[in-house]
Amino acid sequence: MLMSKFFGTSCLIIDIGNTSISFALYEFNKIQVFCKLGTRRDLSFKELYDFLKCKFDCKVDKVFVSSVVPVIDKVFINVIVSIYKINPLFIRFDLNYNLSFNIYNSRRFVLGSDVFANLVGAIEFYNVHDALVVDLGTACTIFAISRKEGILGGLINGGPFTSLNSLVHSAYLLKNFNLTVPKELLGVSTIDSVNSGVIYQYKYLIEGVYYELVRDYDRAFKLIITGGNSYLILPLISIDFVHNVYLTIEGIRILGNAFKGDY
């Protein structure tokens, strides 16, 4: 896609995850182009250079990056500087940001930049007071945040395919298969039962955490679900929720624009 037709301030957002890398080009605060690349720890300068030149061959004013795979951060820095002649800002929880609320009102947390971006995106993008954010990818992260009290904390579990692969690896007679949304709770074959067990555990985990959170804090929380594997549990969730596959990207953009300092 030829990107030169877009004018105005442009921002490239990059979310480097354990399984995939998401790229989004923003123009006028809206996503114009979104694509993904599989995460590889041996990703080379040439491969990334060719990918960005093919997908985002345009003027880019800012680049904001979240990374949970630091071994390839240097490759991204070198390629971005080479193509766009600017230094990228890597989002971290310990930088200073000019947000509409204090993230650490209660206590300071050490968080991955993806979780951090999700939580900030939940409050700022949706303009809510309290949110429970679920990200279902390689891992399953469930974190709560409040505009008044800041980050409340959360849980981290293995994601659906991480859970399945662990089970298949440990069970001699169990072969690998593709997970799907279960048609019913109780499976009638080994494969159906494993599929149901892997997927339904997230439904009950998410709903259980949500109801306990509401009970403990005596107020409602907005449930926001994101992540590449979230499609597997969406039809099963009985609580009102918002699904936003771009939540992490939005959070990175918000944090990048709110950063106070030079880079």
C-alpha cells in the first residue's frame, strides 16, 4: 500500500510481543494501516528493514515501541533510525507521563510495558473510573486499575495455546490440535474435553475475578478484553464487556504522546 498519500503528523506504533509483533500507523489519531509479523529472536536488520519499507514507506514523525522481547530491541532501534531518521521511544512503566490520572496513587508496580499500556489505554481511551483488563495472548493477564487509586494489581496465567502445548507435551497419548470455541461445556471425546477444559478455565477465571473485585471494592468495573486469542472466550463470557484488539496499541500511543522528556 502506498503511504505517501497521507499527510500530517504520523506516528508508528510497534508492540513487540512474545508471539507476534503488531505495527500500526496513526494519522490524525486514527489507525490507517495495521499489520503483524511473527516474533523471532533472530530477526535480522535486513528482514525488518525490508518489512517496514514495504508496509510503511512514508514519512513518520514519531515511533513509540512496547517490547517484552528485549533481545531484538537493538535491531528495531537501528532499523528505525536508518529508515525514518528518528529515535524511537520505548514505553516503560518507570518513565514520567502527563496523564489525566496518577497511575501509582496507591503503590508502585513493576509491570511489563504491554500490561502497562493496556491499563493506561483502558482509563484514558474509554474515560472510565474503574476497569478490569484481560489480555489473552501467549499469557493471560488480568489486571485492575482505578482512576482514583491507580493500579490495583492483577494475575498472570498461561494463555490458551501455552496451556494446551504444556498439556500435550506432558500427555503421551494426546496429540496437538487447534483450539476452537467449545460448542458445549462437557466434551464427549478426549479432544472435545481438552478443548473445553482449556477454554472454559478462562471464562471462569475472568468472571470469578470480576465478581470478587466488584464485591471487594463495592463498585462496578468496566471489563475490557483484548489479545490475539481473545476470540476463543468472547462468546462464553456472561458479563457485559468491551472487546478491543487495538487496546495495547492505543495505550502505547497515549503513553508516547504523554511522555514528559526527551528521547
